[in-house]
Amino acid sequence: MGDVLSTHLDDARRQHISEKTEKILTEFLRFYEDQYGVSLFNSMRHEIEGTGPPQAQLLWRKVPLDERIIFSGNLFQYQEDNKKWRNRFSLVPHNYGLVLYENKVAYERQIPPRAVINSAGYKVLTSVDQYLELVGNSLPGTTSKSGSTPILKCPTQFPLILWHPYARHYYFCMMTEAEQDKWQAVLQDCVRHCNNGIPENSKVEGPAFTDAIRMYRQSKEQYGTWEMLCGNEVQILSNLVMEELGPALKAELGPRLKGKPQERQRQWIQISDAVYRLVFEQAKVHFEEVLCKLQRARPAMEAVIRTDMDQIITSKEHLASKIRAFILPKAEVCVRNHVQPYIPSILEALMVPTSQGFTEVRDVFFKEVTDMNLNVINEGGIDKLGEYMEKLSQLAYHPLKMQSCYEKMEPLRLDGLQQRFDVSSTSVFKQRAQINMREQMDNAVYTFETLLHQELGKGPTKEELCKSIQRILERVLKKYDYDSSSVRKRFFREALLQITIPFLLKKLAPTCKSELPRFQELIFEDFARFILVENTYEEVVLQTVMKDILQAVKEAAVQRKHNLYRDSMVLHNSDPNLHLLAEGTPIDWGEQYSDGGDSGGGDSGGSPCPSETATLTEKRRRAKQVMSVVQDEESGLPFEAGVEPPSPASPDSVTELRGLLAQDLQAESSPPASPLLNGAPVQESSQPVAVPEASPPASPLRHLPPGKAVDLEPPKPSDQETGEQVSSPGSRPPIHTTTEDSAGVQTEF
């Protein structure tokens, strides 16, 4: 692969790519600097005026569930450098970065992982045919002929492929359909979470960035939703550059690629990934420089806004009135003829799957709490409550239990409307609704936890506790119904605006956009950083369609369609002091209500003996794992290991996979020696080796491009751009001296 990159990405072409990237970044970052001042003003105005959504009834978790492992298990990964499939122990920590270890022993010994994969921007594919179609479309003229060897052969019928339009691809497979379903749900959860990479609590930087992306693309005549608005700021910026850079690069290099179609496809994937990484590093440096510059200027900007808030608002309203007088007649005609007739159809298409998904969230929550209550009655009683509640607290993060909720959004279609309104994909709406579902589930669970914890302070009997659980469940469900209605109505309004506003702006652009510069003279120079003509123009356009959107959502609520509440409806007899309960220390059910929490140390009456302490620690560690397909007590892996010897003539066969599994089973039953210390081998000893408690490693997700693997082995000279490195079979990964930067990124020396 090194030859491919050195041939097609020589120093001259890399320099050319760097210059093109520099030009795009410079142009975009001017938009970002402009939008930063507007976003800062809007944020401060919002704080002063106190406008916002209605008070939520459910509590929200202020301290997130950190140090949780979402999922762990084994899967086979295809190694591109040696064209072999290797069994990997894999886990997903709370930050949703897929971590791949050599095996489970390596994880338990805290040996650095083989790779950490950020899945922002990826698609999870479950068939090789899907993958081959996408790969064929990515490089025209390379569609493989019938009967020819494809770019990838999967040894089982159950593949999972992570595909990205620019970054490297990852290939996995499982032995059973059940395992494929589990991992598909897990990987989709990773993608969904990583795509939502801009923190929602970022009230200035986040809106400024997304508005700058929209303004920049509109300056290039690109309206409508953008499917690659996913990941953190640097990832999104890299996607933006690649969107412009990719077609020219493909036209230039595509005809020069040699070999059969599948070989040319493989070469293009390697080149695209290498270019993407170059772009990512350059985008990261430039964005961080501009962000630091803006943050240094922020105090002075805030001082001006506080001093002149009233004058800025008056100036903006004056500008808006002039723009409104100019565009209102044209905008109203456009809305009446091209938008208004379609709003009910769009709303209905959004409401059906979304409401079904939120209903499923309610049903899953009800079932889980009811099952827990039955277990308290019939089995464990209060002694087991801590264990039950520890599991319930993680419900919103359980990929399989939440999958039935997420699946309700999959049928979302805007048939006939998608092309009309230039909606490239409905995935952005699906993922937003699914994230809302997870948040509402976690809010319901946390509210239930808080109320139950308060009830336990009264020392109830088992019978009283069961009645209390049922009563609390009914209270929480009422609150959930109210909040669910509010969240869905807000989602419908935002989605309708996201669909219709770009369409209106595109329709009005030929007659209105060229006239906007003449309004610039209406803005005082001192306020020019906080008021932009383009933003004010968009706000006026939004207002012309907003009343129709609000009316459509209001009518749906009045008709009680899909269990929506009217805006005027407010829950009476709500708990005025409920939100005060959430101010306390987070509840640790495993510590406070564990059935083994009060175990003594024998006759001495002191601390538990070391073996008992280790058992309790291991129990608590497992309790913090949301879901696993690995049985910790056994050495067996989730797949059935066969005894057939590997077949050298068929390296991609199931037989070899089973043989590899058998090798891993032997490796787990007899752990290797401890890691090297200071370069010196540890002497063999007959004494048992203490295995440290496993803990998920810090994952540098915010500073990785999608698909970039954190490589903790020395890269081979020919594979410097491939990401993950693979050691030869049976060899131990060498030990490296590592340090951590301020972001927790492991850096190799």
C-alpha cells in the first residue's frame, strides 16, 4: 500500500492538497468568525429575556453515567495488510468509541488497545452487496464484472461493515445472526452518538459553527440538509473540505489507477483515507487557532453587549423591518404556493414513526419497572433492590433494549416531498428523534430513581415498597407523557423549519439575495459584529412560514393526534420540590443497596477479607457494564469454537476462524507473562500473577477523525497511512512508553 500512496500522493500533490485545503478553511473560518459574534449576542439576549421551552416535569441526570461499558464481546476483524481475519476482544465505553484489543487477556492486563475507532459519519452495512454497491459508486468505472473476485470476501453470512465516504472502512463478521443483530445495534448506537458530536450545552460555539456551515454551503448554492453534518467541529470541517476536494481529486487520480476494478477500488479507498487524514490534521490546527482567538476576544465583546444591549436590539429590529418590507410580498406568495400546501403531509410523515417510537419508550420503561417490582415481590426482596436498580439506571444506554424504540423511526419517508424540498436524506431526522428518545428514557429512569430513593428513606417493608414502586411508576409515566409531547412538538417544528427554510431561501435567492448588501448601511459600525444582514434576512424568511408551522402542530395537538398535548395544558399538582431532590449526591445503587455491602470479616468483625473484597469489586465492575456477550466467569467466547485445524489453502474460511478462536481460548486459559518493565523481561515465577481490575482506557474521540484508529504499535514503513497495524500471528505487541496530552490522547514516542 505504501507504493500506492507514494506514487499517487507524492510531495507535490500533497502540497497542492494542502494549498486547496488552506483556501477552503480560510474562507469558511471567516464565516465562523462572523457568526460567533451573532451567536454570542443571541445567547446573552436569551439569558436576559429568559425565553425558553416550558418547564420539564422529568428530572435530568446532571452527572452522566461515566465509567460504564456499554457493550463488550468478540468479533472478527479483517486485516487489510495481510488479508487475514483476526478475532478481537472489543468493547464500547461510555463515550461510544469502539475499542479493539488483541484479546480479553490484553484488556484485563491493561495492555493498550489495538485501535480506537470514532464512527462519526459512518454507515453500518449488513451485507457485502450493499458495500460493493457503495464502493462501486464512489469511483465510477470500477464496477466489477459478474463472476470476478470482489474487493471483499466474507467467510460467514453475517458481516458488519463500517463504510465512510472519505475515511478508511472497517470489516467485521460474526458466526451467528444473533451476534450480528447485537453488534449491529451496538455499532448503530456508536454512530448515532458520535454523529451528535457538538455538545448541546455549547450555547455560543455550537450554534456559531452550524450557522457558519449553513452560510458557507449556501454561498456555494448548496441548500437543503447535509448528511455529513456529523461528528465534532473538526470532523465536520474535514467533511466540508473533502466534499469540495474529493471530486477533483477523483477526476485527476481515478484514470491513473492500475489493475483490475476491485484493485483500483482498494487503491482509491487507501488514497481517500490518506487525504482525509491530511485534511483533518490541517483543519484541526486552523480551527483551534481561530477558536482561541475568538475566546480571547469574547470578554471585550460581552462587555459591549451588556452595555449596549438595548441599542443593539433596537438597531436589529429597525433592520428587520426594512428587510421585511422588501421581501414580505414575495415570501408570502412563495409560502402560499410552494410550502403551505405540503406542511400537513410532511408533519404527518414525521408524526407517525416518531410518536410510535416515543410510545415504545414508554412501554419499555413500564415493562422494565414492572418486571423489577415482580422480582422484588417473588425473589430478592429489598436485599436485591440495589442490583435491580443498578441495571435499570442504565436502561437508556442498553443498545438492544432501546433498539425496538429506535427501529420505529426507520420507516420514515418523505415520499414525493424529499426531492421537492431538496432533502438529501432523512437520516438527520431519524437520528435526532432517536437521541430525543434516549434522553427521555434516561430522564424517566432518573426521576424514578430519585423518587424511589426518597421513599426508601422511610424504611418500607417489602409489601410497602412494592406498592410505592407502582405508585411512583404511575407518577413518572404522567410526567413522561407531558414531556414526551413537548419534546415531540419541538422536534416537529424544528424538522419542518429545517425542511422548508432552505427551500424558501433557494426560491427567493434570484430576486432577493443580490439586494441584501444595500441594507448594510443601516447597521451601526459598533454593532456590526452582532448584527448581520444575512442572518436577519433568514429570520424574516423564517417568520413568514413559522405561523403556518405552529398552526399545523397546534391543530394536531387539539385533535389529540398521536397523544400530543395542547400548548395551554399544564400539569397541575406537579411536584414543586421534585427538582430539589436532583441537587443531591448521585445515587450509587451498587454501593448503597448491594446485598453484599455489609458483609463482615469473620470473627474479627472488621473489614472483609481480601477474597471477599475482590469478589465485591468484581460484582460492582460487572454491574457497571450495561451489556455483554462475554461471560466473565468462563474462558469461553460467545462463538462456538470448533476443533477443526485451519486450512492453509483457504485463509478466508470459517474453519480458520474457528481455529483462531480455539487459539484464543487457549491463550485465555493460560495468560502470557506480564508486560516488559523498563525494557527488561520479567523473570518467570511460580507465584500467581495479580490481574489488575479492568478499566476502560481514555478514548481520544474528540480529537480523532472518523475511522482513525489509535495505533499503539510502531507503524510499519509501508503502512504509515493505514491506521491500525497488525502484528504477526502469535506474537505479543511490544510495549511502548506513552504519555497523555491534555485531551487524554495517548501519544507514542
